[in-house]
Amino acid sequence: MRIAPQSGTAFKLRRSEVLRITDPFGEQVADLFAFKDGEPACSLSSGRSIDYASKIYLTTGDVLYSNDSRRMFTIVDDTVGRHDFLLTPCSQRMFEILYGHQGHHPSCFENLCLSFAQFGIRPEQISTTFNVFMNVKVSGQGTVEVAVPTSRAGDYIELRADMDMMCALTSCSAEQSNNGRFKPIDYEILTRSCAER
């Protein structure tokens, strides 16, 4: 399935299914967020995941945890190896504060809110996303730079669901994250037998 540029979608993911996110044309970020199905107080946590991995760049073999320390995703395959779990999804206010943008600008936060609405999720429940293919560099002095994604056409990441979840995924709307161009993101949900082929 394809997510059009600067848009998003929501779907349910069952335990043991694998979410494959593909960058079909290269240099395009996708923002992922999730809640435990039927228990929205349990949500994806950047802080817990980084804490337990003892690193900020998560890749094959690493686990993405919930805010109450339950396993949500395991990264089972990753052709890129560079994703961000530090920065929040781009938003209208971000474009205004950081870039002085006037008027409406499509954003991942807006697209996540619109996509999650079907599950009764409110905007304030959405926090730091797992920013797939986003290349964020942190200097020794602690400064943060959003650089060009290292993903190339056809690169992908596969995340196995470790619980039943409500998920939303975007094709990022921030020029600075995507080398100035907006492109689609592809995704598919694989059963265990398909993922093992």
C-alpha cells in the first residue's frame, strides 16, 4: 500500500505480524506511532526504548518499548540502519517557530491526528514518533542536525509486532527532513510465514 506525499494512514497490527516500511524513491522519512489495541494508555515510548537499548540509533535486533515498559516492536530487518527516535513529529507550530512559516503547512502531527481519530485517539496522546529513515546527527556538544536521509530507492525496515496495536504512519511533510522533496512511502503487513520467506 502507498501513502501519498504529505499524508498519513492508520491501521491495526496483530501480534506476530510484521510491518514492512519501504522508501520507494529514496530520501523520504516516515513517522510511526502506536498504541496497544484497546488500551490507549499504553503507547510507544522513545525514552524507554532508548534507555533500554543504551543507544539512540535503533536497528536490527533492537526493541521499541511502550511507556509502561512492554515490548511493542522488534526490528527484524533493516537495510538502512539510521532512524530517529529523538524528535517529535513536524507540526504547524514547529513550522511557525523554527522556520517562520505563515499559513497552513501539512504536517506529520496533523496527519497522525487525522488518521488516529478513527480509533478515538486524541492529539495530546501522540508523542515522539519513531522517525523511520530520518537522519538526525548529534554532535559531541549535544547540538542536533537534521541531515539528508541515507535511504535509497527500495530500502526498507521490518518491525515485528509484539502486541496487538493501533498504528499510524505518515509520509513526512518537512522539507528539511526529506532533502527538499516530498515522496510517497510504501508499507505492507506480513504474516509470520510471509516475513520468513
